Amino acid sequence: MPGFTEGEGAEEFIEALKGAVVPRDRKAKGRDLLPPVLLLADGERAAAHAHQAMRGLRRMLYPDGAKRVPYAALGSDEIRAAAGRRPLTLDLGRELCVDVPRRTGRLRLTDFFLTRDIVEQAQDPRAPEPDGRALRDHCYAQRIARGPLLRALWTLGGDSAEGGTAGPGWVAELRRLLMRPLFQLLPRWWWGRRRTRLLLRSTRRGWYADWRRISHGRTAEDFFENAARLLRAERGRDPEAAVGRWEELLLHALLADLRRAARPGRISPWRRRRRTRCVFLLELPEGAAGAAAGERFLERYAEAARDTRCAAVVVVAASPAGAVGVSRADGAASSPADGATAGESGGLGRAAARLRGASGMPSRAPRPLRAALPAPVPEPEGLDLDPVSPRTFRLGPAAELALTGVVVAALLSAPGVWLLDRVTDEPDRGCLGGASSEVVAGRPELSADSPRKQYEDARRLIREENAQVDREVGDGDGTARTVVHIGSDVAADQEGQRYNAAVPELRGIALAQRALNDEARNDSQKVWLRVDSRNAGDDFTNAPRIARQVAEDARKKGSRIIGVVGFSKSLKQTQEAVRILGGARIPVVGTTATADLMQVDGYYRRVAPTDSREAAIEADFARRGNIMDDGTGSCSPARAAVVVKDPRDLYSDEIGTLFAERFGARPFTLEYTPGGRSGGIAQGPGQDGVARKDSIGELADAVCERVIANPRTVVYWASRALQFSAFLDDFGDNTACEGRKLTVLGGNDLTTAALAGEYADRPWLRLYHTVHVLPAGHPRLSDIAKKFNADYARDFGSHDLWRDDGRAALAYDAMQLMAEAANRAFRSTDNVERSNVQIGLDNGIRKQGASGYLDVGRGRSVPRDKPLVILHHTDRGSEPVLYCGAFTQNPAGRATHWGPRGKFSCPRDS
């Protein structure tokens, strides 16, 4: 099936497009909004090239004379003819309902048909300016022409406009007095009243009220009166501007209908057949007017899709590059039009990645994805496109419904009633957490030693192992290299230990160094490792300076430095340090820093999952998990969210923003920076859905207001753990929410404090937080993880503060990753230089680690599907309620589902 040009990224784009049209996740078409795609053809035959691409896509959707999925396509001639004269949505909606896929049932586009009747009336120059009642009567006349039931009722009321029929006078009079009010006037009045209730007064379906900015409720005016006023106002405007306004109206109506049609369902045979997205294909013409009309359509589509929260459509447009407001491939400026096409540029591969990675409902209208088509080839050499293959059905929905009715009737006997009672699946209202079968992370014991002594003891272990390396290598037996560790200073007191990762990170590195050197003692082809631990100060204040010192030391002749491990926090100063080390071409493996923005170059890798992965899992958990306690022992998923973040903290700002995007229900964001006013930024609302607070007390009051307004509001805490403790103090005592249940979902920064029992004395708090390892003793742990836990317990105690928080395990794995790259360089080249170590990392490493399977493939900077665990904070400890990812290499060790009986799928990395 030739038609789409062969070239770089073409096959990847087609596969991503098929995955978007026929998604594997049935709920994706109601949840994940896709940006429109604009394919740009360049060259002398750009128009023919764009036409060839669109023809190939049409054949993919219409291979055997019948639509495989609902789609509508507009050619360049149709768009040119409609430009400035009529909305493109009129033709798209009309074609969408023609020849629907076999046995899927017709599309019910009630709001679109209604607005189409209004727009056609508005564009008819012969039609008088109607009032609300005349417009209602006109639309109802069009409605009865489409519906057999209403048409039959109208016929019963009389064929003429007055309701009279031929016959004796008393018969006509009787029909006029009785039949016409009953079968004509009453249905028409009821129909008009229902349009007003649905489109203006309903908060769930009242898209028209939102578009016109009319308040919902009983005080709303009549729909047809408002529409008539809009019609009269638009007739007095410029015709082209009026067409744009009608385009917006029709798009909102059509997308609202498609969003309802795409809702997943397992009972209705019509909904079960809605397994695909609808597709709009537009071939933009070369002329300026037609191209501008297409651009404006893409822009208005994105805004309407965001407003109606419709993710059930895939829009692909193709155009000659010179016809739209973009730059040509050769860098020359083209048309000055600046419309919807001012989106993201790239090749087909980039567009494919964006389509696959779309998740949730963005807060702003998505910009179109611009992708340059590869150079054209002769049609026989074009890419063969296999058609899309959605599920097919043997019966239509009506036939299936009838058959189901027969089966149900047969089952309504004594055995049938018993069987139905057995198979009825009541909604699960059990709270996530409280499963006695789960292994919990027990309450640790704070050490009697001071934090400084614990820190120095860990450094002493490293110094002793370094001395052992010097003795072994000094005897001429083995090759040794140095790994630099950059960490923060230890906390000043025991209370601060709950928020500080310096000690567990050093311990994990010490355990890894000892294990790796034991291997080098037994294998002459492995490298002995020294560790040079450098203190970057409190909260990594001196990290950039230390990084410059390491870079300078590494450049010295005879330097044995092969790389750096560390950076337990995502901060602006650690990001700068990573940038400095990358500039010096020094490989870096991060430990617990998770921010995506830490990835500043190709020399940085990390063993912890990124913020984007963590936010995707947490948002899915909050949307679908029963975490909101209603006070009766039953729980349900969250309906709203409040995100608390620090805009000046790299980690906090990023993960808070990512969670808000992926949660999808337009969470409200509260920004708070410790230390009072944030640089003079004014208090109160900033951008839409964001407010800034200057104190913990103000923050607690703002959260309380949101929880009172909607009790099913989850608080997503993206700020640091130290501020969380202060927030809980104020929320519990100094707000109107005293005694009210509060559900909080937090990141890994809360873990150590939570495991230490910092929040155990608050019965009103329901706390979930992430961690990067399962508790010691959990059956899913790998043999490597079990050995690591045993070694840690032997050296530091089985009830140590950090045994279950994952920081030591991640530091251990960072050393393992660096050592594996060094050993490969030694085996292959007998030369353990930094450049060879970097090559080993670039080529990819797959290794079982203490925190999970380290699948760092070629070109990756973070292990694929790195495990993430969500713990529920309880009186007896923290218990896992979700664990997703590759804990071991074998399939049995990969957690792919979570929830009761594995009801929900875990998000997976692409």
C-alpha cells in the first residue's frame, strides 16, 4: 500500500500514529490529549509531496472501501473553497458520520447537529434575524427531520403548520385543541427546555455556558435566546471574523460530543465499540487564504480540545512548507503568517516520540507538532503502510443488545439469579493500605552516636579500604583507579538526620567499594577502586567549587580519577556542578537526585528514577487508587489536588509541575519558599490556578480552604520534608480543618522522616510517600538486594534509621555502575582512562543492583522501568501499597500491575 514517503523516522511516526488512533489503553482516548501534527513538505513539488503523504494516511484508515476508524478528510480544494466563507468543521462533522466502521453503531453528535443548524441559519443571507423562539422552532424542525420518533409525534399532531387536516370541521377542531398541544407543542417545549438544561445549566455538559462565559445554574438564561443574540451580533461583524466565531462554536460542540462518545464502558455495546480515536486529515493548500484558514483551524482545535477536555481526536495536517508561517528547511523565511503552526519543530521521529509520550490533560492548549517530511521518492518506492487494525465485531450494537436481552431473560430463573449474584462485581471501596500480608518498613531506632560520629565512621571505612587497595596494588598485583564522591555535609543534630542523606550515601559507597574490591582480589581482570570523598558543605553549597577542583585534579598528569558519584539532591548548585564535570569530560553517576533537569549533558547518568517517571506513577495512583478516606472506613480516588511546591527549588518546582500536568484535573498550585517573601513577589494569585504564600500559616490556611471546598482533595507535597513538618503543626492546630481528615501524597524527600515516625502522632493524617526500594524481607527482593540488606544490618544494625529508605542502596548501585564501566574498559583495552569508562557507559550496561535491575541501555541516562514504591504511613510502620518496575531481570521480578488483584497497569518507560 504505497503512499507515504520512505525516510528517517517515517516508520516510527506511522507506528506512533497507529498507536494513537488505536490505543492499547482503552482509557487513553478519554485522558491523554494529543497535540495536532503538521507535516511540512519542502521542495519544488511540495504540494504533490504533501498530497502523496495524505493519500497514504487515508489509505491506511480506508484500505478496503470501508472505514476502519471514524475519520474525516478535507482536501486542498475544499479548504481553499471554504476559506473565509464557511467553517471547516461543517464538512468535517458531516463526513465523520458518513460510512462509520462496520458494526460499531452511528455516532450521536447531538450538540454538533444543533449548532450546525444554528450556523447554517446564520450564514443564510435570505433568513431573517430570528428571536429565541423562532430559532428554537427552526432547530426543532431540523431535529424532527433526523429523528423518526419526533417526526411520528409531529405527524400525529397534524400535517399543516396549524395542525389541521382534511376532514369534517369538528375533527379538525378536535385535533387542533387536543392533538397539536400534546404531540407538537409539548415535545417542542420539552426539547427546548432540555437543550437549555444541558448546555447552560449543567456543570458536566454545559460546554456552551463555559464558552460564552455564562454562569451555570437555575439563573441561566434560555439557550435559544442567547444563541439568537449571538447570531444577531455576528451578522454585524466582518464575515471572515464571523466564520472564525462559528468555527469555535462548531468545534466545541463536535469535540464535546466526541468526548462523550469516547468514554470507556463495559456494559453499553455502543461504548465498548468506541475503541479508537477519531481522525481529522487536512491537506492545506498553497494559497495564502486557504493555508491561513487551515492554520486558524489547528489553533482553534487545540483551544477547543483543552476547553472540552476532549482527547478522542487525532489531527494530522500536511502542507507545503512555504504555505504556512514557518521557516523553510534551507533557513529562508517564508510567509509571515504567525498562527497555530508556531509550535514545536522536528523530524518525524520527534513527532512520534511526542505522540507516544502524551499523558494527561495539559493546562494550556497544546501547540502543533511540526515535522518535516523526508525527501519524496517515486510512489512505487514509498513506504508500504499496513492499515490500522482495531478490534472487529460480529454483531452490531443493536443486535448484541437484543441478544443480551434474550440471554438475560433466560438467566432470570433460580440458577440464573444465583449466577448473577455471584458474578456481580461491586465497586471496591477498600482503602489502599492496611493489608496485613504486606511486609512493612518497621520503626527504626535513632543511634546514640552523634551525626558527626556516624559520618566520620563511614569515612573511616572508606579510608581503611583505600589503605587496603594501596597495599594490594603496591605488591604489584592489580590495577587501581579513583572514584570521587561528592556529598553534602552531615546534619548538626539527631533531628536533622531525618532530612539528611550524607551518612547513608557514604555507607552505601563503603559497602560497594568493599564488595567490588573483593571481586578484584578474585579476578585479575577487574579494577581496584579507591574512593576520594569530598564534602560539598551543607545542602551542597560548595558543589560547584568542589567540581572545579575535581576537574583540575583530573587534568593533572598521572591522575587516576575515572569518574564521580554522588549528588543526592536536585539543586541548582548540584546541577551546576554536574555541568562543570561534564565540561571536563568526567563521567558522573548520580545517586538519589531525580530531577530531569539534572541531565545537562551526555556525561551524567543516575540510578534513581526521574521525576517524570515518579510523577506519572504518583498521578496515576492518586487518580485511580482508593486513598481518600470518607470517615466511614471506605475510600475512593481523589477528584482534585493541591500541589505545594517551592519555585526556587529545582526538584520541588519540577516534580510539582509534572504531577499537576499528569493528574489532569487542573490541580491548584500553592507556591511557598522558606524564609518569608520570595524576592518581593506579591502574595496571592499569580497565573491561573497558582497562588504564592509567604508563611507556613498562610499555606496551611489555603490548603484547608481547598479541602473544605472538596473533601476528596489530595495534597501533593513537592516541597522539602523540613517544611512538611512545620505545615502539619499549623494545619492540625491553627486552621479551620482541625480534626478533619487530610490525605497527602509526597515524594522521596519525606521518606526518612516518615520511616523514623516523624508523623506518627497525627491520626487525622493519611500519608503516602515514595521510596526507591522495597522493605527488607519483602519476597520480591532480588538475591543481590537481600545480600545488601544483610551486609547493611551486620555493619550498621537491623533497626538503623536508613535501612529501608533506599539511599544507601542507590549509592551502592551508583558505584556498581561506575565499576562495571571501568572493568569493561580494562578487559577490552587494558587501559582504564576516563574516555574508555565513558564509552563503556555510552554502550549500555545491564546489571542487577541492590535497588532493582539496572537496565541502562545504549544512549540511556537512567535505568529503564526503574522500580518505584509508594508506602502508606501507619502506626506499625510503612507498608507498600504500590510497587512498579523491574526489580529483577527475569519477568517474574517485574511488577507491571498494582491495586487490588492487579487491577491497574504500571506506567512503563518508552
